[in-house]
Amino acid sequence: MINYRETLAYLRGLHPLGIRFGLGPIRSLLARLNDPQDRFPTVLIAGTNGKGSVAAMTASILSAAGFRTGLYTSPDLIDVRERIRIDGRMIGRREMAACTEEIRSRAPDEVSYFEFLTAMAFLHYQRRRVEIAVLEVGMGGRLDATNVVTPLVSVITNISLEHREYLGNTLEEITREKAGIIKEGGICLTAVRQRRVIETLEAICTERGAKLNRLGKEIRTTDHRDGTFSYRGVGKSYERLSCPLAGKHQISNAAMALAAVEIIDNSGFRIQETAVSEGLRQTRWEGRLEILRRSPLLLVDGAHNPAGASALRRALQNDFPHRRLILIFGVLGDKDYRAMAGRLFPLADRVILTRPNSERALSPDDLRPMAGRFHKDIEVVENPGDALHHSLSLAGEDDLICATGSLYLVGEIKKAAADHERRRDQCRF
């Protein structure tokens, strides 16, 4: 059997195929594995932002209720095994190697990295006999490799313009792609607010005989001054719940998770109210307004599009008091980085441009002319770890360092921050 190092080398070799849409290859591969995705019920979650947070909260509640729960997300921040979890635990190295060997022996000639990992998640969940799996869509929905299941409930968190070269140039086109996860006679939950997006979803649900439940209509939340919130769903209500994920936008994501849990409960899973409150409270989701250290405050956030940048801007203004803001920014070249910069750079006292570890990353030197339109104090530090160390040397105890623009960057900053803390601890002894 191949070992874990050989497994990682094999997976890296799948990257050149890049992003590929279409369900033919993944269905062919899964058929050769005896369709493991059909052995357990699922929840399928799409959207421009927040889908990972909704998935994490949903899975945490289900685990707290006593169900063996799979969680499949992307991308990973530090370790590829983060993508495939059961009850919060990453797939083991030996298990990953064993799955890789079996899938590789049966895979068609051309399988993409994401298709392979999706098949691995399904195979691992089948082998470990999960009772339910929560799946985050990679991109879009209709042709995403995750869309080979018939979920108990489909969730579309929100929709804005993104990945236009793949999904379409208008909100309506992108909505139709994401709505591909809505099944005939199924149930869809959404937090979208744009009228034309709602109208498109309503039309699709009517055409497919599916039920649409919307945040602000069938689903409602009330914020309380003590930081808790109350939830009113189609059939259940919860009072004074705590959302552990920072940012006001996470209340909407929590509402989507709670609504999904309602549907799951109605499908035969019995979920006690105590499991709901405890599972929500225990949710951990890295890289989203995550605090890595204090004094100075070091914050990482995976905002990688204008909508995410807007949510981060609100959080920086309202939730994280600071004297000065040092912004570390790195972005992929296919993102709307001009709009992101316009939202975030004016808040900062200093902006440090860096390069995430991705072949799609935009060079900070190429980014600098645009950045200068939004801020006069711009520096370029090519390596993210060096950018972090430089920021720490500039920051005072009451300052805030925020690294954002890409989840790839977040992963590198987390590694660099951990290394920095280890070296600092060693110096103490």
C-alpha cells in the first residue's frame, strides 16, 4: 500500500487538470466504487459566501445530537485532511492513503483534484458508516462534483457576482448555476435578498415542485443586546442562542444551519433542543474572523470577493476596537480585487501586499498600482510569513493586524503565526 507521503505526491499530480465542470467523470468514478454517496443521507450547501460556516454549524449540531456526521469542505488552510472530517476529526493519514490507493486503481485516466477528493470523502464516509454527511459545494452547484447526491435539504446561502468565466455574467445566470443543487420535489433554504435572485429561485422551485424557505420570510431571527439571538423557523423556535463565530453576518448563517436541522429532524433524525444550542455553541470554523493572538490583535479572514470584503469591513468597524489597522492583503488574479481593495484599504493605516501560495495568485507588484488609488502607504512583502513578521514589528499593543484576501493566504499566515509563537516560547527558556 502507498504511504501518506506518496499519497500527497499523487494528489499534487492531479492539480494540472485544474477546475473542471461536469458530472460525467465523477459519476463514472463513483460507479466504479459502487456509489458510496448513496449509502447515507446528505445536506448540500452552496452560495457565494458563508457556505462553509453553515456547513460547520450544521455538522456540529448533528454531532452534538449523537449522529456520526461527515463534513466535506474546501479549500483546506494547512492540511488537505481538513476537507474530510467525521465528528470534527480529520481523516487519518492511513485512511487517506488507503482510500487513495483504492480510488487510483479504479479511476478513469483524467480525474481532477477536486473530483478525486470528493470521491475520497464519499468512500471514507461509507467505510466509517456515517449516519449523515454535510457537503459544501466547491464552485457553482449544477455541475459541481458534490452535486451527485439527492440531499435531504439544499441550502443556498447568498449569491453575488463571482467566477463569471465559469458561472455567468449576470446574477440570474449565476443563480441558475447554484440552483442546480435544488432537486425535484426537494426543499431549498436561502438567505438571498436581491429581488431578481429571489424571483429566479422561486421560478426554479416552482418548475421542480420544490419548496423554498427564505430568511426574512419563513425563517426569522432576532438579535439581543447580550449578543445572543432567537430563531423562528417553519416549525421550531429557539431562544437566546449563542453563535461562536464572529461577525453579525454569522447570525444569518446560523439561521440557515438551524433551518437545515429542522428539515433533518423532520426527516426522521431526532434532534433535541439541548443538542441544537450546544452544537451551535461548540462550532469551530477556522479562517473566518479568527483571532490568532492578542496584543497586538492578529485577525485572519478568508474574504475573497467583494461581498466578503464588505462583511469584513463591517466587522472591523464594529467588532474589533483598535488604535491602528495594518492590513496584509493577498489575492488570486481571478477575483474582483479592485472592489475588495475599495472596501478595505481606506480603513487601514498601512497596507502590506503579499502573494498567496497559489499558481492563480496575483503578484503584489502587479497589484501595487491599483492599490495606490485607495491608499498612500503601500508596501510589498512577497512572502506571507515575512509580511506577518514585518507587521508584528510595526504594530503596537493596541493595534490590529488583519490578513485577508484569500483562504490560501489565511493558511500561510496561520502557519507563520504558529511558527512565530513557537520561536518566542523557545526564547523564554
